[in-house]
Amino acid sequence: MMKLEEDKLSIGQMAKLNNVTERSLRLYHENGLLVPAYIDDSSSYRYYSSHQSKRLDMILQMKSVGLSLKQIKDVLDNQDLSIFEALLHEQIDTIETQISELMMNQTILRKKLNSCKHFSNPPMLNNIYIEYQPARRAFYFEIEAYDFEADVKDSIKHWKNALIKVRNELHKYGMPITYFSDVGAIIPQEQLTSGKLLCNTAFILADDKPEYPEVKHYTIQSGTYVCVYNNWPSGDSSVEAAGIRNLIQYIEEKGYTICGDYIAEVVAESTVFDYESHLSLVKMQIPISVNKSSK
């Protein structure tokens, strides 16, 4: 029994004193976290001591940072500082992971918003221009090689198969399915300079994404690029091939030299509402070196 009658707090008084609900106090009692200092045998009324507020504060603090009631009970029962420190480190790691995931989700939502803006206010299409691009990091996926200038039905089939492979790779390595909307194509420099448009690689830009060590990485070189925006139904490489030929012709007319791979960066997709045509807005890019004698 408690020494001082005036220190006996009913469950309602204890709840009010500490800004918690009576239900929470009952839950803490049931889990052995905060046992009332005195329980009346005849009425089963719970009575707390004001000194128990300190223990309750500790419970509330640990609960507010995400620790479970079981974890809190283990800490309070063991009263082992090393166990408490280890648990805090684990919780910090958990919170850092959650922050990383939330930031990634924020980035994805912003990209979706930008995609909507690009389609509501699209850039000028088929207008070739030159710009500097910093180095970019990308995830690299080898696909079955196919010719962009082959039959359209064949190219659509090849690209669908490529997307299936990329999707399976995302699943295999635990990568978010949201990355799937950013899949672009690469044509190696040697194919461009030999006059062929043979694609054997798909990629996803990775600058704003976490590392996945098991996934192949590709560095898109920094430098000067000849660029153009265009759009076409996903997999219809005939439009893309014509656009690449126009870029190559422009490069030749200006006396520039191709010095890297062709990059098809998917800027936006219409799949939010248009599931059939799956129209992609693409920034087509070829890196060049500008000779002093260039026009």
C-alpha cells in the first residue's frame, strides 16, 4: 500500500496529469510496462503514484520515436545501457531507411508531375539544338539487339520484349516498379558511325536513385550534345530512326564528330490516361566534338 494517501492517483487523474488516455494506461498495464502502484482488492480500482510519471514519460518518448511496446518493455525490464544503445542504433537505421524511401517517393511524384506538365505544355518538337550535358549515371540492361529501321511490327515486338526483361530485372533486384516509366534506349557509337541503328541496350537514369550494386551501371558522358525532342507510340522505332537520321545529317552538315552513344531519354509518358497508344515524349541526344573548322 502507498505510504501517502494523497499520492494515490486514480487512472483518470494519472491520465489527465500526463496528457494520455485512460485506454493507453490500461494498455501499458496489460503489457507490463506501467503497473499501478496500488490496486484495490475489493473494487479493482487502479491507483498510481505521481512518481510513476517519470516512467510514463520514458514510455511515451520511446513510443514517439517508433519503438514497439515490447521493445520498450525489454529496455525498462533489463535496465541495461548497452542493450538500450543497440536498440537506439537500430531505430536510427530504420528511420534513415524510411527517410530515404520517402525522399525517393517524393522524387518519383515530382517526376510524375513534370511528366504531366510536359504533356500539357510540351517543348517544341523536331527542333534540333545543341547543349552541354553533365555526366549522368544510369542502370544498364542488355537486351536482344534489333534494328530501328526494320519492320515497325517487329520493332514494337522487340521493344515489348525488352521492357519485359527490364521489368523482370527490376523485380529481381528489388527495385521500385515506378522506375519502369523511365526506360530509354541506347545505340552504341560504333553503330552510328557505321551507318547502322542497331539497339542492344535499355537504360534508366539513376542520378536521383539509390545504388543497386548488383545492377550494371553505365555512365553517360559529359559534353556537348546535339538534341531534339520528339514523341511516338512506345516501340515504334520508325519515327525514332527518322529522328536519329536527321540528327546525324545535322552533325555531318555542321562538320561535327560523333563521340559517343545515342541516348533516348524518356521525358514523359501518356500512360496516366492513354493506355492504348502509350505515347512517349523523348529527348534524343548524340554527343559531339566540335572541330575548329566546323561551321
